[in-house]
Amino acid sequence: MPTTRRDLFKLGALAAAAAFPASAAPAATRKVERAARPLRILILGGTGFTGPFQVEYALARGHRITLFNRGSRPSPDWPGEVEQLHGDRNKGELGALEGREWDVCIDNPTSLPFWVRDAADVLHGKVGQYLFISTISVYADGSRPGIAEDAPLAAYTGSDPMAETMERLRADMSLYGPLKALSEAEARRRFGERTTIVRPGYIVGPRDETDRFSYWPRRIAAGGEVLVPGDGSDPVQIIDGRDLAEWMIRLAENGTTGTFNAVGPDYRMSTDAMVHGIHAVTGGPVRFTHVPAEFLAAHQVGFGGDLPVWFPAEHAYGGYGQVDNARALAAGLTFRPLATTVADLLGWFAGLPAERQAEQRAGMSREREAELLRAWHGHRQAG
């Protein structure tokens, strides 16, 4: 299917946004209004991808922040006072939280049900609201378009979910969705109606160390012939880590509870819209070549891996590009323009050490891409 009229309007809007540097200004340069009431917010984690954005936005809104983590990462230079508590949840070390009270707890890193159980043992009755960061991977059927929050969840088939460990999870990532679903259930069981479940999809933007979405801006910025999977019409959903983080703080301020799919944008973004939107920021000579999914599969290309973020609409995970976000939009989730995310991401990446910039953690190599493009052009000529 060709690029739609709606896509063309969106591409034009992205190009216009990219033409004005002020529109791509990092969030830190924007004025943030103070919240009506300051909250005491406990963030479990807080030094990974989205956590620092939560802290920065919450401080700008006038909240008091406490972080609890292992202290294994250097603490950022916060723009305000942040209390730091240490403990290892893998070892059940939560003593630093005992005897304290907070208005809100945001649980960022949990993938294991016993982490929720142990936190609840200490925090039950001591926090007014518990916000748990889950994932759209909890859904049992990733192929179904329009997945809403009440869709069936992935079933755990092991013997004891409370005995699962990070080591076993890393060895068998098929456990990820089921264990996240059970972690959600434990949060609801322990915190009841004060629980908020947020299910993101692909989180992108500055501080993203996975390189999944970053593959595309980096590759398009390099120029030349770029392999675009499918016919360009497959849907893609992403969310800037800052949009996710700031919305979660607003959920806490509003006392919003329930379950929400945190995916974006607020329109149907096709693969073509994504790559052309990125090119509107990067500029330079680029030629996009569409290669059918069937051809890619026949050449052992890993969907979502060799070509990150993208899945064919009919794939077993194709529904992850068309998840229903209506409930989150109604609860105030908003999105930066793609141009802003791309510009800020590339700016952040340019500031990383040279050895990190030379590393590619996701996506195919240029050699592999060139090989596939040659094979595709040969196939078309032969046909």
C-alpha cells in the first residue's frame, strides 16, 4: 500500500518542525510549572533510562524525591536535592525503606514478582499510590491489532513464580511477559485500588542504551541507500522516554489509577512516516528501498532485531505496532514531535565517548544491509 494522504500531511509537519531548532529544544530548556501540591515521591530505581527524566521533571514541579537502588551507577548531577537510599532487592535488602512514608511510589525496574512482594511488605500502608512500570509484552497475543488493556495476558507455565531469578529470566526471555503480568497482579493484590499499571512499548530518545530505535536515525544520517522493510505501510509505535516519565509524574499528581498502554504517537505512524520523518531532521542524500517482508524472511532477517522496532502487520508481534492507547490519551499522555525526539537523540549520542559511538547494539551491519540490497535488486532484475 502506498504512503497515505494522512502520512504525507504528517511528513510535511515533521519536516516543518525540523526546520525550526527551537521546536527541538530539550525539555530542560522549557519552563515547567510548579505542581499545585508538592508530593513525597519514592522512586525504586531512578538511575536507568526513564528514571532520571522522572526525577528532573518532578523536581521542576516542586516535589521531594527519594531514590532507592543498589547505588551501582553514578548518581547524575540532579538539578535539586534528591535523597538516596541503598539496598539490593535481589537479596531482599529493603531495610532502608522501613519506618518511612511517601505519597507515591514509582517502581521502575521490577521484572520479578517477589520484588513487588518484598516492597509491599515494607511499603504497604506507607504509600498512597503505587505506580508500576510494566510492558505491552504482558499480552498473550501480540499479533492482534488494537490490543486494549483488558486483553488476555501471557500465562506463566513454571512451577513457582516467586522463586524466579534474574539469572533465569536472562537465560529465558520467554518468561519476561508472564513474569511482568504476575508482577502486575501482585501489585494489585497488595496495593489494591491505589495501583497504577503503565505498559510501555518501545521507549526511545536520549539515554536509550539499547540502540533499537537509534539504529534508524544513525543509519539514515549516514546516507546512501537505506533498506526499508515491507512496503512502508506497516504501523510503528514508539514513546519518547521523557514523555513517559513526565506523564507518570502527572499521573501521581492527579492520583490517577488503573491500567494504561503507554504507546505513541497519537496517530497511526507508518514505517515510511518514521523514516521520512527522521530524514527531515538528518538531511543529506538518502535513497529508501523497500524490500518485502517475505524476501527478508527468506534471507533469515530477524524482524525486530536486524530491523529493530518494525514488525510486519501480519507477524506474530505485528499487533505491537498498533496497540490501543485511547485510555492513556484520555488520562493526559502527550507526545513530543518525532523531529524533537530524533534531534535530541542524535545530540545526546554525539556527546558519548568515541568507542560507544562506534558500537552498534541493535540492527544489522552496513555490510549485511548492502548484501541484502544487492540480492533484492538481483531478484527484481531476474524476475
